[in-house]
Amino acid sequence: MRKIRFIKSLNFLEVFSLGVSLLLGSGIFVIPILAAKASGTLSIISWFIGAIFSTLVGLCLSELAVKIPRTGGPYAYAHKVFGNEIGFLSGWIFWIAYWMTTAAETIALSFYINAFLPQLGESSIIIAIICFLFISLINFFGAKLSGEVEDVLTLFKLLTLVIFIVNGLFVLNPTNFTLHNLSFKSLSAIGSSTFLILFAYTGFEIVTVPEGEIRNVKKTIRRAIFLSIGVTSIIYILIAIAIVGMTSDYNYTSLADLANSILGSKIGTLIALSGLITLLGTINAAVFGCARISAMMAKDKVFPEVFNHMNKYAVPDYSLAIQTTLTLLAILVLRDFEFVARLSIMLTLVVYLVSCLAAFKITSPLFERKHVINTRLTPIIASLLCIIIMLQLGIVYWVAFSSILALGYIIYLIERHRKIKRTSFF
């Protein structure tokens, strides 16, 4: 079996682009409208809460990235801190979350294609699948090419969103920001919109996944995590302000629909095109990260060895091929964007929770000095927030999660009988 070490080919801009791509996914074009519909002007507060949540989890991941600089991100941290069993289950959940995210974004891409070319009808899913397969093919040729593609897609996406914000701020109506009859019901509305927008604030963990391929890794990861969270938070908040200021009627299906109605067809078309570009970038980032997760699990001997095979471009090609097949099956069998998206978010939050607990453990006064986190209160609050958010999901998602966990544990037991080497951080 051919095994090659990862090549350090990614610079700061490419890593930052990965983070922005998963943070600014399909949700940016839908969730701001839904959040405004849920709590109106108060939805702006929800976006600030989301930024705080992301920052807290980002602090935990940064601390882990400095102390455990290994490819695999949250999986690698869980494996090193808690050992094989928890490490495997965390990696298993993380891996499935990524290829399910890819499936959800591909389904969403078919919706956008259908909006542009309604005459395609059901055939739009075929075009979306072809785009997904093409992106997967690009990833076979190395992290550098994938990263450069991400740079271009991210730049276009950011520019179009800035155009929407600038144009929206010029038509603000100050009376739309007036608050009336604040009550306990208002707080409930904030909670409702906060739950919605937290879906948009996951994805920044991708920055930590390709550590073995990043130049000047410790400095780059810390900067990329906080800059990606910072930039996207500013964009989210400004978009929320623009939406509330532009209209008090939130009966729009997407940001493009709103822009088309208020700012004109040219801006509306540009935002719709940005939606397509955004989805391509998100798919690329998820495909890229997913392959690295399973490759590191195989390298640590907690996953079948076949996932550790690499081609001449230092890409885990077998892993990439397997995840592409599974993603394709999920697209064809499920075809339910909301279910797949919500489940992938839940799985990601479980991974965040394990990472926060790992950060809590390694910041113990008995061990090494702290690098990023100055208090253990940070991972405690972040962990509680993860649990609170997960508890908002319905029973169907918990049943699906339990099934995934049970299947993963069976696979782990099978692999353990192949004499998994025990590892521990301390």
C-alpha cells in the first residue's frame, strides 16, 4: 500500500478561504430571512449570540491546535486526549457529518440551478451531481489546486455579499428598527431566531483539519480561525441589519428574492449567481476536509487501512473515492435537504462538544501552560451551549444519531480485534 506524507502546500489565504466557505454556506442566502421572520429587529441580537458561540468554540479549537498539531482537526484532538474509543467515535461522527454536508449542499445546488433554469425540472439534480463529481475530481490532484479554487470562489462570494450590503444600507428605513411592546415573548422570539442562525455558524473547524498540509501551522491556524469567524460574523450582522432596514415584510424565500424585489433584478441575479458559487465552494471545502479525516483515522489504526492510501499528489485517493460514492448514495436516496442538513449540523455539534471537553482537560492546572485559553470557563460555557442547541432538535434526529453511533461502535469493535495500538495524550 502506497503511503506518502502530506505536503505542506497550503498558505494562510487558502486555509482562511476554507473556513469562510463552510461558514458562508447555503444558509447565508436563506437563514437571515427566516431569522428576521422569527423575531424581526431582535434577530440582529441573535447574530451577535452566534458570533459569541463561534468564538468560544474557536478558542477551544485554537488551544487544541497549538498543543496537538496533527492533521484531522477535532478527530485528532479527541483521539490524542481521550484515546482510541472516544477518538474513533468522534472521528466517525465527524467524517459522516462532512460527507452528509456535501450531500446537503449538492441538493441545495440543484434548487439554485432549477431557479435559474426552471425548464430543467428534476434534471437539475443531475447537473448538481455532475458539478459535485467534477469538484471531487479536482481534489484528486492535490491540496494546492483545491485551495486555489477555493480562493477564487470565496473572493467572488464575499464581493457579491458586500454589494448586497452596500446597496441595502442605502435604502434603510430607520422606523423598521423601532421596538414595540417588549416582553417575555420577545425573549422567546430571540431564542427561536438564535437556534436558526446557529446553523449558519458551523464550519470553521475545517481550518484545523489539514494541519499536516499547512505552512507555519500554529500561527496560520489561529489567524485563520479567528479571521474567518470575524469576517463572516461581520457579514452576517450587516446582512441582518440590511434586511431589517430594507423591509418589514419578510415573506421572501431567499436573499436573492429580496434583492430582486427591492434592489432590482440586476442585484437579485448577482446574488442568485453568488448562491451558486457559494454552494460550489462549500462542496469543495467539505470534500477536501472529509478525505483528511478518514485518512488520519486510518493512519492511527482506528479505521480500515485502505483509507490511508495516497496518490502521487499526496491525496488520500481511496478515501476520496469512498466518500464520493457514499455522498452520491445519500443524494439519490434521501433527497431531503432539510433532514440531511440538520442531521449534519447535529453531528458537527457533537464533535464541537467533544473538542470543548478535550480543551477543558488539556487546560488543567496540572498540565502544560495555556496558549490561547486563559480560563477553563471558556470550554465549560462552549460545551453547555453545544448541549443546549442539540436539545432543540426533534426525536427523529436523535434516533438517526443513535443509529450512526451504534454502527460506528460496531465498526470500532471489529477494528479493535485487529490489535489497535492504544494511544493517550498524557
